Amino acid sequence: MEPTLQFIRKIHSTLTTLEECPLQGNENAPEAVITIFPEFFEGVQHITEGSEIILLTWLHLADRTTLKCYPRNNRESPFVGVFSTRSPDRPNPIGIHPVKVLSISDTGSIKVSGLEVINQTPLIDIKPVWK
């Protein structure tokens, strides 16, 4: 079986370049909006305002050849294996983003708290935060 991904939508953000992106969502990342493709709308019907969710994204501009990097782009840190960091540059550039749902519309538009990805980043999946 050949693995495939099916994007459920793209992120709508005011961030337009990688240089604008904070390293983490809690570092002044702007609010963002997700509008789910109609064929997946049923899947978001029980997400509610105020709930915490995890967004999985495909960091489409990442360097997929990176195996070592400087943590948090700090060149004074040791050069380490990418799998010990949160770097977006990695063989499979899957982003994980805990966010809070600020509002949700009847048409599948979900506004979320600080999200550190650029506009048009593909959304792979949404998971609930379990406490």
C-alpha cells in the first residue's frame, strides 16, 4: 500500500513569508482561519468554540533534505539531529499546532488562536486535545 495524504483545506493567515513566522504559536502568532473543504465538513460538526484542538499541517516550503540543524535557529547551540527539534525542515515536514477555537461558523470556517504557519499551508488533520 502506497501512503497518501488528503489535505482537508489550507490555512488562511496574515503571515505570507517564512521570515514572518514565529517559531511557536505562543510567540505572538496571529489568529488564523481554516475553511474545511465541503466533503469534510461533517467531520468538524462537533468542534465547539473554546475547545482546544491540534492541527496537523504539511509544511510545504520546508527543506526535506535536512537531517541536522541548530535548535531554534540559534547558531551558538550545538548542531543536532532534526528529530530532537521542532524544526519545520525535516524529511516529512508535518507541523503540529495546539490552538484554541475562537469561533466556528455553520459553513465550516474555524477561527483559531495563534498559528505560526504561512498563508495557504495545507491542513492534514484536526485532533482534539484530551486532558
